Amino acid sequence: MSGASSDAQPGRVYWFYLIPGMLGFVTIILVPFVMNLMISFTTWKGIGIPKFAGLRNYERLLTDDTFWHSLVNTAAFVFAMAVIPTAIGVLLAALLFDYISSRFSNALASFFRAGFYLPQILPVSAAGILWGWMLNPFGIVNAMLDATGLGSLKQNWLGEPQLALWAIMVVMVWLQLGYCLVVFMSGLARVDPSLQEAAELDGAAWLPRFWTITVPLLKPEIFVVGLTTTIAALKVFAPIFVLTSGGPDNATMVPSQMSYHEFFATNRVGYGAAITTAQMLMTLVICFIFIRIQARHTENDR
């Protein structure tokens, strides 16, 4: 009996290690989420007592053209922050790992990797201000076009509704690419090099080896990168806030920027909470779809 109790005791002790994480989850995530959900069913200006409004905020949300337009913009940012960086990141990681590292040196590959990762360690506000200077009508982008004889292509990149979204998408690709590259290079480090060597001895060119060996072996990393970058795109706020604040003419508006505006500019706190709740539910649904697809692929691989 004493042996059974001594075996059970360590198992109980392990639960104490979960307490800090559980406290953090409850205080930082769960409680604010419940409070935001409750506020979304009220009309409130941030002071005084909230008044219960039922589903009025959500009914308004369904007919708000700005909100639907922000969802379209969010889809564009998912493409710019998840799809494009993932595709380019896999290709660059394979080139650095298979070509630069093997034919030149690991140090040179590490140098390029660090260069691509640099935007990740820059403060988003600083990077946004720098890009704002570069893309303004008198910035370096237009100056370079002038210097190369392409002055007719100069634009107000962030001031024109037709161009602002595309300009910010380019910035997002620049911001996200380094993260994708580092993850994929870490994944390639665990791949058995004999697979590539055997395929090369059999006469396989680099591109067929990339499609048939590298990409399938990087499926776990591609899933992780795709999920995390998609979540980042769904809740993107800081670059939009620094560069355009959702303008011009709501051309770059996203749900996070829209809820911020409702919270702090118009003081429609209940409506801002409804936007945030809808954004969170959308993120959860997409995460669930990602996980189900990954589970299905894992079962098929077995």
C-alpha cells in the first residue's frame, strides 16, 4: 500500500506546475473574453452603466458594409501574410540549404537567413514608420523610379485607395518572410541528407527533388507556418494602424482597426466588442478547419 501511495504522489505534484499557466490563461485570456462577450450585448460609451441591447450590435454588424469590406481586406492579407511568404519561404529555404550551404558555406547561408529574419526583430512601429517614409510621394521608392527613368510610374502609394492595399500587402510579405524561412530551414535540418544524395546520384535535377522530397518532408512545418501566419493575418493591426489607420476611404480597413476605431474614436464600446467577438469566432473556425485538415493528412500518411 505504501508503494502505491508513493507512486501516486508524484503524479499529483505534476498538476501544481500547471497552475501558473492556468492562472495566466484565466486572467489574460478567459476573463477578458467573457467580459468582451458580455459587453457586445450592450450599448455602452465606456463610462456609466452598460445598457442591455440584445442582438442589436450583431444585427448592425451583418448590415455594415465597412465590416464586410474589412473581411475582404483580411482575405487579401491572409494571401500576403500566409500564402505568399510560405511559398517563397519553402523555396528560399531549400535554395539556402541545398545550394548555398553545400556549395559555399554554412556561414553564408546563416548570413542570408539572418538578413531575411531581420524584419521579425524590428519593432512593428519602427518598420511601419520606415515604410511610410519610403512609400510617401517624396519617398525613396518614387525617388528611385525617377532616378531610373521611370518617373511616370510614381504614385502616392499609401494615399490612393486603389494602391494602398497592394502597398501594404508588399510590406506584409517583407515582414513575414523571415519567420517562414527560419522555420523551414530548421525543418530541413532534420531531414536525412542521404535522401537528397540518393536522388541526385540517380540523376534527379534540383526542381524534381524539391517537389518530391523537400516539400513532402516539410509538411509539418508548412502546417505550423500556415496556421500561425493565418492567425496573424486575421488579427493584424499594428502595421495598418501605423501606415494608414484603415484609410484612405477604408481601403485598408480590417476588423481589428475597425474595432479600435469603435472603442476609442466613436466610444461605441458595445459595437466594438461585437466586432472583436465576430473576429475571434472566425479565427476559431479557421483554426479548427486547419487542425482537421492536418489530422486527416496525418492519418493518410500512416
